[in-house]
Amino acid sequence: MTTINSNKKALTALAVDKLTAGVTLTDTGDYIGLRVTKGKTGLTTFVYRYRQPDTKKLKQIKLGNYPQTSLAEARSRLIVLKAMRASGIDPIEEEQHNQKIKAAKKIAAIDLVNRDSFKVKDMVDLYLNEKVFDHLSEPNRKGKKVKIAGSRKQLKGQREVERTLYSDVVRVLGNISAAAIGVKDVKSLIQEIINRGAVVQAGNVLRELDLSIRFAIARERLPEAYLNPCPTVKETMKDAGYKLTSNAKKRFLTNDEITLWLEWLPSSKFAPSIRKILKLVLLTGCRSGEAMNVAWKYINLDDATWYLAETKTHVERTIQLSTQAVNFIKTLSNDTPYLFPSSRTNEPMEQKQISQQAFDLKMRGLMLDIPSWTAHDIRRTVRTGLSKLRCPSDIAEAVLGHSKKGIEGVYNLHQYEDECREWLQIWCNHLDSLEVKV
């Protein structure tokens, strides 16, 4: 097979149409990775060739055959797959996942005549596949299917809804007939989640279950007389004094509280990995989820940097490490790919384990005797502390990895790395001055 287009010219429809057997053309610019090949049988195929995000192995995924798939359509799909890869999702693995969902959907085809066969799991899958996830429309008059964006724009958000529904709703109610679940079932489920200290998650579950039921009703998969129990449960929980949504947080630790916290943390009953994660949050201002997933391959102790390929804002960045942070990281074991692996799986822990363990310590009377705090309050403590030390606001925001707003976010792409290093060092020196050495 011969690869041409060495002049880095963009592909054209004419070039694809005139392609001869045994030749491969490559695209350029925003469409790097797009290749079109004509085989010996005369079949012309578009493919996306890329390196797998973690292993860096070369892979390729078929985009379609020409002329059924035009160059413009191949490029459109390429952009979608590139965005997927940029968010850390392997396009081939994602396609295999979607194929499994489609296969499962066919196997679990809902019998509209027999309503009892429509289980809660079927209802959840219906909502996910036809509402939450990106999907294709039915063929139009020209026989083409149009991509319909899911209700959650980001792939991460789509997967989060899936995890929310499967980890609680399907786990507890999955095999029950959807038409049979009532107020008692839903209330019991939500109360279980609240009892484990995940009040906001309880609200998330109730919201997504409510939307799942509403979607099933709109699709006529539930009897006309069926009464959605979620609004009643929401009012019941509200009357019981539960607020199932998060408040705008204003909690941060004072210098005296930081001192007490640093004295208490090493001997606290948190799991060892969580104690270390919380400490890294205090030293760097990172998000707890970023700390939980950090891999050794992204830490450069010689340069005192920590590279973040995936962030909440979808903008990669580099965290500058103070002398104290470097010394702390040097004390950690590097026997696994991750800095803070689960002792059971050697993989990163789930972020909810911090709140679950904190709730457990509080219930057992083992939490530090200061006003209630969360891992995110530690991050807010760093931001507030930097301001107290007279750090410029734009630098402090860069330390935390916040996106710039408005027109500045469009034109000012500077990440203030040198300034972040300077002020994180000032912050950690300040922590050292609080009598307890961190």
C-alpha cells in the first residue's frame, strides 16, 4: 500500500473520487488522522488512525465507505471521535460499548402487550439510549440517519447519569416491573442513600429516576393510570427536613483550624490513601478527583510538575509543585501506576469514598472537633489563603485551574505557570509557619 499526499494538501472530493487501487490519501489541518484507502476490490474506505490515549498503540476505526459516506460526513465523524479521544475516551472502546448497549436493547426488547416484562432496568436503558446518550435518528426520506445530541452535551456527563442510575436505581430496583414501583420503593431507595451520607447524590438519583419515568410515560411504555412516585417522595423528604440539593459553599479553614487539621490528619481514621489525597489537595489546591486519579507517569519530580491531561474544564494544564509537595510525593510508594491506589484493587478509588468515610467518622464521633468540612472546602481554603497572602486574583484562579470568563477566556490563554509556582511555594511556606510541619 502506498501513501501519497506528501505535500500535506487537504483532501478533496475529486481526489477521493479519482483514487486508484492500492493508494492511501491522508488529510491535513483539523482533519489530521483521516485516511481514505482504495482496496484491490475497488472498495474505497474512510478510516481514522490514532494513538490510544493510555498505551499509545496505533489504532484505526472505520468511518464509512465511499460514496455512501461522503468526505464531508467522514470529516464530521472524525471531529466527533477526536473530541472523544481528547476527553480520554478510546473511540474503538466506546463503539464496542455502544454495540453492547444496542445488542442488549434488542435482547431485552420490550413487549408492549405484557407490561410486566418492562422492568426498571429496561426503563433506565430506554432513557439512557434514547434521551441521555448521543444517538442516530430513524432513516429520513433519503435513507440517511441524523445524529441527535443527547440531553447531556458532554460525554462525561452522559456517563455520570449512567453511573448514577445503575449504581443505585438498577442495583436496587432493576428487576422489578417499572409499572409496579411506588412511593414506598422509591422512598426506601432514597433513604438508603441518605443514610450513607450522600444527601446530594440522593437528590441526583431522585431527579434522574423521575426523568426516566417521565420519558417512559411519554413513550407510552407505562400504563396511562400509572402515577409517578418521585414528586411525592421529593415532597416527603422536604417535609422531613432533607435538602437534596447542594448549597453554595462558603466553608474554609482558618489558620487555627488548619493547624488542628494538620495535627489530626495523620492519626485520623481515614483510609491511608485518603489522608494522603487530602494532604495533596492542601499543598496544591487541586480537585480531590484529580488527586485520586493521578498517575506516576504524569509526575515529573525533576521539574517539580504534575501534568493534568483531563480536567473538569476540559483544558489540560500543569500543576507546579512546591518543595513541600515534591518532598511529600517522594514519600509515596511507586509500586503501582497510581499515587493513591485502592488497597483492594490497586486502581484509583471512587471519589464518593471521601464523603462516605467522612460521614462514617462523624457518626462514630471520630471526626476532628471543628465545624463540618469537605474535601472541596480544603481546596477553597487554598484559594482563600492565597488571597489573604495578597496573591493576585488571576494567579490564584490559575492555581486552582479555573477557566477565564468572557472575552478574557477567548483571548488570554496564558496559564501563569511561573507565577503559580511562586505563589504555591509562598502558600506552602505559610503552612510551614503554622507550627505544624506539613
